[in-house]
Amino acid sequence: MEATRRLLESYFPIASFIAAIVGPKCEVVVHDISDPERSIIFIENGHISGRKIGDGSTDLVLKILKGEAYRDRHYIVNYKATGPRGQQFRSSTYFIKNTEGTLVGLMCLNIDITHMEVAAEWINHVLQGGALTLPTPMDTASEDKPQESEFLQGNVDDLLQHMINNALSKMNLPIDRLSSNEKIEIVKELNEQGVFLLKGGVSQVASALSISEPTVYRYLQKLR
């Protein structure tokens, strides 16, 4: 554990270096994945997203841990993220691995491009006399581009509710009209996203689906 901590701490000055170069609109975060509920151990320009040391992982971090996408790559770049106040970010994540190749942490860059998009549209309109169709971060990403997005929220309960709401919105039906199979599909999707890596995941999903916690565990058993 001490070796892992030293490895993660070696990225702190790198994070500060990047933030100093890019400027105050760039948030840089170092995550310790051993504790998803309090994974943020270092952050520069945290005022951008409102997060702080001791806050939890994001939905994308949980998905990375669950899906093990880090095994065959070193980083993912240029994906979209949104902040709690509706800000738009262009984000990238570097996978921090130990000498055995085991993932132990993440260094994440989140550049606030909310006002840049507005300015770019205005400049394009003045110069070309037409509306701008902006390329998304996905369009301009490298071959490593993931089809991902991220919600930059440090509060675990809010993050869980955000992920659950997203899953429920795909059903287009009220909870009381969902069949058992549809609820199993929701549990499956949330499991793939890493919701149950968080301690309150089972309880919050059970409440949202109007089922008991043992029922959630039973659904998870069926998915194995």
C-alpha cells in the first residue's frame, strides 16, 4: 500500500504542472481506485466542477473499473463530460499502473469548453456568415477515442441517482409498469456501469425500482 501511495503521489506535481500550463479552466484530478467512494486524493482547480479531495469517483471511472478497458491501453482522450451546473468539458484520462501492470489510479484532465463553444460559434458566424456545426470531442479524438461521456460529480448519492435516472429514462415507462425482466435489464446495465462497486448502490437501486435489496441481489445472481 505504501508503494502504491508513493506512486500516486508522484503524479501530484505532474498534475500541478499540467494545470499551470493549460490554465485555470483546466481541472486535473488524481484518483486512488482502491476506495471509489473517496477516490479523489489530489485536485487542481477543483472550483470548476466543485469537487474536492475525499470526493468519490465519477460514472466513467466506475465503468472503467468494471469493464477493465485499461488492460489494453494507457489512456483515453477527448471525450465529453458535463458538470453539475451544466458545464461542458473536454476530458482525458491516463491510467496509472504499477510495475506489474495493475491499475492503481487515474489522472484525469477536464478542460471547461463551455464558453469556448459559444465564442467559436460567434467567430464562425462573423467570418463565414453561417451557422457553425462544431466537431464534437469524439470527432476530433485519436484512434484511442472512446464512445464515452462523464458526469463530474463528487457526491456519491448524487452520482448514483444520476446513473439510475439515465438507465430508467431508456425504458420510457413508469416504475410500476416495469416487468421483472425489464427491471433485471436495468440492474444488468447498472452493474456493467459499476454502480454496485459503491456501498450504497444496492440500496439506492432497490428504492428506485420499488423492490427489496434481496431482490436486487437475486437479479445480480441471475446475471452471473
